[in-house]
Amino acid sequence: MDTIILGIESSCDDTSAAVVRDRELLSNVIAGQDVHRQYGGVVPELASRAHQQNIVPVVDRALKEAGIEKEDICAVAFTRGPGLLGSLLVGTSFAKGFSAALRIPMIEVNHLQAHILVHFILSEHSADQLPRFPFICLLVSGGHTQLVLVNNHHQMEILGRSIDDAAGEAFDKCGKILGLPYPGGPHVDRLASEGDPFRFTFNKPRLEGFDYSFSGLKTSFLYFIRDRLKEDPAFIEQNRTDLAASLQQTIVDILMNKLRRASKKTGIRQIALAGGVSANSGLRSAIRKEAGKHGWEVHIPPIGFTTDNAAMIAITGYYRYLKGEFASEDISPVARMYF
Ligand code: KG4
Ligand code: ZN
């Protein structure tokens, strides 16, 4: 019999619901929240309020687009963490109500594991090749930067992580310094395509092992621009594309350096990308270039599956469902969650 899972994602500022039938994606509805744009970042209180408004219509649409009835669903999977507590509470409470009303199990999902398992979704955009275990995943999002050794759908180990800011934060905070709207990542990416990536150089961290650090880069970028603005108030305006390209090049270099070392040390050449920053065109082309040099088989998610979505929650729920890993009805969300 087919396994139909409803996935719910509400960890940050996207309310999303998706339906999978086994690995096949039947629908994936995402409602973003423009309300944060004017504040230059996500305002937690406004995010949870918007989730409350969006969750019912988003789930409704996901079921309609999937062409299924509520009664067809075998289990409801939801993001338990990590994320903003108030936002997570909306998805968790909805999942509880849904599971109680339909008498179906609930499945808790770790948002970060879900970003990685996005590679196993079967959709019109999926690649022919699935990653083979074990593989290394560079998980780069707005809140996390991690190198993860993925042993199977359930067991993952963190080889390295950022000790301060995430790569997405570096894009967003430096984007803000350049006067770009929030989130800055996609804007930096777009400007970078017209700029010279080697025009300016910024500090790169010197960290042992596989850990990352991005707060130094942000400070170096800020001081550099502050000093140049003193001499020339139009410095940003006149150099925006080169600044964006050089910043992106630095972030990509930092990310690739540790990935290369992790692959060398472990001997693993199955390499995957995941998370919002994996939409970055500089990172996508850098990893493809490295693949040729080192004999890597790389797995890059379709753009639509890079940022937050419930399709990744539903597919993770599917694998947990097969193992019979269900949540108890008194489960609560957690802001910090580890593998
Ligand atoms: O995974 P995600 O949707 O949310 C979290 O779980 O954090 O990632 C959002 C992050 C933001 O920092 C955003 O600026 C970044 O992904 N991002 C990008 C691009 N698209 C999204 N960063 C660089 N280039 C992009 N094209
Ligand atoms: Zn995410």
C-alpha cells in the first residue's frame, strides 16, 4: 500500500505544507512572509502570527493540489526544531490537532536533517542519481553551516560546524551593509554575476579541523567599507557589483576549503549541497568545478528545494514512518536540536 505523508514546516518565516506518496512529491505549498522585509530581519513575534494566519489555508491547498482527501494520509510530519520557538509551536500544535482528529501518528522532524534528505524527493526536477551512502553534505542555511557525514537516512554525524555566524548570515549581514534588502543572499548573488570576484580581498579565518567561522569576515567587510566611505561617499554605489562578487568569492572559498579537506580525510567522494545558501550560483559552480578535479559525484538540489519547504519535512517523515518512529502526543518543539 502507498504511504502518504503530510509534511508541515514552520521553523522560521515560511509556512509550508507538502504531501508525498512514498518518495513522490504530490504538492509543496509555501507561503512567505513579506512583513519582515521592512525590519531587515525576521521578527519572531510577527513570524508566529503570520504562521497562525497561513497554516490552515496552506495545508488546504497542499491537499487539493495533491488530489487527496485527509483520510488518505498515513501520518503527519512536522518540524520540531531547530528554529524560532513561537513559529515552531504553530506547526507543532497544528500537527497535534490534525493527528488527534484523524487518529493518525505524528512524526517529529529535525529541520537540518530534512534539508539534507531533500535529495531523496522524487519530482519532475529531481536528478537521475541519488546520493550513495555514506556521503558528505555541506549544509549551508541562514542559521546553520555544517559539514555532515550522512551514513544513512537516519544516522548523520557533524564533522564541522560554524563556531559563530552561518554562511547565510554572512551573506545577509554584508548585504545589509551594501544597502540590499533582507535577505541579502539572493541579491548579492545577482549582483555578483556582473562583478569582478578578485577585485577586493577580505579576511579568511584560520581554524583547525572542519569548523567554520564567518564573523571575522563580516567585521572585515564592515571596516573595509567604512574606511573607503570616509574617502569616497559614493564608494558602495560605484563598486556594488565588485563588492558583491568579491564577498561571494570569499564565502565560497571558505566553504569549499573545508569541504575539500573533509573529502580528502574521509576518502568520501559522494558530495551533496543543501540549505538556502546552496541556491548560490557561485557555490553551485565552484562545487561542479571541484567535482571534475577530484572525481567527486556531486548532488545539488533543485533551486526550489534549497530554501525552507515542507517537501523536505514530508520525505524525512516518510523514512521515519517506515521505521515506525512516531512522536508522543505531549511532544513540544525545541529551539535548539541536534542530530
Ligand atoms: O535554509 P533557509 O531557507 O533557511 C534557514 O533554515 O536558515 O536559508 C535561508 C538563507 C538566507 O540567509 C538567504 O540569504 C540564503 O539562504 N540564500 C542565499 C541565496 N538564496 C538564499 N544566499 C546566497 N545566494 C543565494 N542565491
Ligand atoms: Zn532551513
